[in-house]
Amino acid sequence: MSEQAIAFIRNNQAACLAQLKDFLSIPSISTQSEHQADMQKTAAWLTATMEAIGLQHVQIMPTAKHPVVYGDWLNAGPDAPTVLIYGHYDVQPVEPLDLWESPPFEPTVRGDNLFARGATDDKGQLFVHLAAVNALLKTEGALPVNVKFILEGEEEIGSVNLEAFISGHLELLQADCALVSDTPIPSPDQPAIVYGLRGLALFELDVRSAQRDLHSGQYGGVVHNPLVALAHLIAKMHTENGAVTIPGFYDDVVPLDDEEARLLDEQPEAYLAETGARKLWGEAEFSPNARTGARPTFEVHGIVGGYTGEGSKTVIPAAATAKLSMRLVPNQDPDKVAAQFIKYVHQLAPDTVEVAVRRYDWGPAALIDRHDPAVQAAAAAYKKSFGRQPLFVREGGSIPVVTMFQQHLHLPVAMMGFGLTDDNLHAPNEKIHLPNLYRGMEAAIHFLKEYAHRK
Ligand code: BES
Ligand code: MN
Ligand code: MN
């Protein structure tokens, strides 16, 4: 029975909060090399915490970049099922800093929320599972299942070394299911299980003309401005109605069946309220939930080039660059789509400029069987802790490890998240709703109990 462990969670909220604040105060920004030492420090913080909880085989395992932290508890024995719990301890950069109401690495409680970079994505959510396991071990001295933790430091940079890590440690990571808390729910009273995630392909597009910057009076009208050429290229990637024009882009997209289309249509959406946008945009023939969950998209993240300092400078810049990506849906092959895009760019590019496309990381979309026992255990755990049946949703974001778990370890993945859609992930004033954090710990306890029964 889990009453004692639940009571432990309720009686130890202050200590838990203090510990989470300590974790959040280390700036584990994976993409910035000046935070290399902070990544190591965060990994060390995790191993110390996991040892204190009573986990075994706790270790920092190096990869080509940021380490994986591993720890397990296998005393439930070989006949009990094993749950592989994943989380990522790396976070996104914090810019623009001046928009934070309290500094990103000085975790601060305001009202019901704890504000800090990583509060919801994903340090807060991974901490939920450490706290749950701690509560069970402190009160019952045992877990109902075997548990393995795999905590990575490269999710926000595309989990670049994780696939090699997983295929190199198949035995160590063997389990019956994976549990991931890295997704939002629509409201504190409405939990949601994510059964679909989009994939991602990242690019940089360079456009060059002259060998150096030019005076725009001397050369304007005879040398093609790379910023203008780049803007034209980008503008050609969408129709006026928001569809992507890359030939073949939608070829492998599987249409939603009627049941799923209805499910997505019926789900609440608050896109206007959440974003403050004037009006929604995109493929009007699909519902907004279908557009983020089940349709591929093309985005521009940044354009660099020319003079952007104070005042003016009349220049034709020598080069311009754009950072781009595509979100992909199940059955789309990232390699195929990338090749289609690169071919199209070269077709469209005028012969007045030189165009180069660089590919960064990518990963395919994920789709999970909603009827799997692990997913059903998550639904039952939500019901017990949040008091409501979860929705089943497809999310537009990407979590590369989910596909890796499916492909290399053949695991079903239960995505049971505790963040809220308005937690400001990747943005200033990231937060976690504290009641969700504590309820999440209860849900995590219930999950382990439920899964032990179901397997
Ligand atoms: N936790 C998010 C993924 C997410 C966000 C899922 C919102 C569902 C809803 C994750 O940390 C993330 O930000 N992933 C990146 C992956 C990329 C850098 C490879 C993303 O989706 O941009
Ligand atoms: Mn995340
Ligand atoms: Mn993220």
C-alpha cells in the first residue's frame, strides 16, 4: 500500500522544495561550452542525491560530450518487472535575461509556482521520480518493481550521443517499459498522456554574394543582396495558406483515422490565450491540435546578417544565414525529407548567389500504443493522484530518446508529464506549478505500484 509513502511526500514538501532549488541553481546549459563544468557539477549532484536515496550502481558514465547518470534498484528480483526512468538534466539557454523577474538560476517561489530555468523542462520533472523512489524506500524499504534511472545531459542539443550510448549498453538498460516525464498537461486538473511526438530535422542555410561587405550606394542594383535572396528563399517555403511547398514533403504523412481526428478535435486548446498571438495561422483544413500533433511544419528560428547595431549603416552584406527546422510526423523519414528540402533550395536559388545548406541533428517522430500496460498504468496512476482520467494527446515537441527506446530496447514508453502548457519552457520565467510537482510525486509512486500489478 502506498499510504505511508504518500504521507511522506506530504510531510516533506519543504525539504523536497529546498533540494529541488539546490538542483536548479546549477546552470546546466548543454549548448554553451562555458557551462561544461556546470554539466559535470550537475551530474555529481545527481549521483550524490541518488546514493543518498539508496539507489545502487550509481555512476557518471561519460559520452563524447555530456555524461549520462545511471543508478538502479533491482532488489524486487528477476520475476518483477523493471521500469526504466528517463529524464534530462540539461536546460536551454536563458536569454533574453532582462525579461526574467528573478534570475534563472536563483530558484524563487512566487505564489504556487517555482521559477527557474529547468523548473519544468526537465530538472523539476525528473526530480519528481527521485523524490517518489526516496519516499517508497524511506517508508517501505522497498520498491514494487525494479527501477533503473537514465538521466542525460544532451536532450536540448538533440541527444547527439545517446543513441551510441544506448546501443553500447543494451544489457544495462534492459527493462519492461520506459517512463518519461518531460511533457505538459493542459491544466492542474486535467492530466494527459502523450502518445505521439513530432520528429525534428535542423538546418542552417547560408547565402553569399560578394567577397566582402559593399557600399550599398556604389553597388546597390548590381549585386544581389544575400539578405534579400535569403528572405525570398524562406518566403517560398510556405503557401499563403500555411502549407509547406517542398515537393514531396507530405508524401509519407499518414492521414489521421476518424477516431483520432475526433479525439484531437474534442480536446481543449488555448493557443491564443497561451501565446498572445493576434490570430491563429496554419493549415485551416486541420484542427489546431492536429496541426501541432499530426502535421509536419517548417520553421525559421533566426536570421543573421548585415548591420543590426545602433543607427544605420548602408551596406550590402557579403553573407546571410538562417537557422531552420522541420517538425516531422510518424512515417516521415528525416533523411528523405532533408534531401527533398536541400534539392528544393538549390532549385529555387538564383544564380546570383552561392547557397549552402548544413544539416544538424535530426530524429524521427514517435507514436506509442495507447493500450500498452505501461500506458494504462500511467492512466491509472493519474486517476489516483489527479482524480481524473487523462486525455490522450499528440504533442508537437520532440524527445529523441523515445524513438531510441522503441528501436533499440523495444520498450513501450509511458509519457506521464507534470508540467503545464504555460510553464514557459525554453522562455523567460520558466516555472513549475508546485501542486503539480507534489501530485506528480504521488502519481510516480502509484505508477510503480500499478505497473507491478499489470505486468
Ligand atoms: N520537453 C521538451 C519536449 C516537449 C516540449 C514535448 C513541449 C512536448 C511539448 C524537450 O526538452 C525539448 O525541448 N525538445 C527539443 C528537442 C530538440 C532540441 C532536439 C524540441 O522539441 O525542440
Ligand atoms: Mn524536456
Ligand atoms: Mn526542452
